[in-house]
Amino acid sequence: MENHEVSGEIVKLLKIQRHDFVNHLQVIHALLQLGRTEKALIYIEELAKDSRLISDTLKVHEEQCANAQKA
């Protein structure tokens, strides 16, 4: 995989991650506006447990590239 392809993939992954992050913020914002503080806290706690949120996007991409080169 060439550098420009890798850069494009990283940008794509970061855009997806940003989109998901904004969606989570919108959910939390709506819950707080509705006075559902406890529900917002539970939502945040569940997000903190989500391994996809915690995992390093770039590390996942590097692993995918390494696997593609082996194939």
C-alpha cells in the first residue's frame, strides 16, 4: 500500500471516528436538555466501556495494512 493510500485510509477512519463522536455528544446533549441526567450518566459510562471507543484507530489500521501485505 502506498503512502497516499495509507493517508487516505487514515483520513477516512478519522472522519468516521469524528462522526461517531459527534453523534454521541448529540445524544448526551439531548438527554441533558430533557433533564435525563441519570440516563446521560449511564450513557457516558457505557461509552467508556466500549472497546471500539477505547481502541487506537491508527493501530487497527496498521494491523490491517500488515495483514494485507502478508496476503
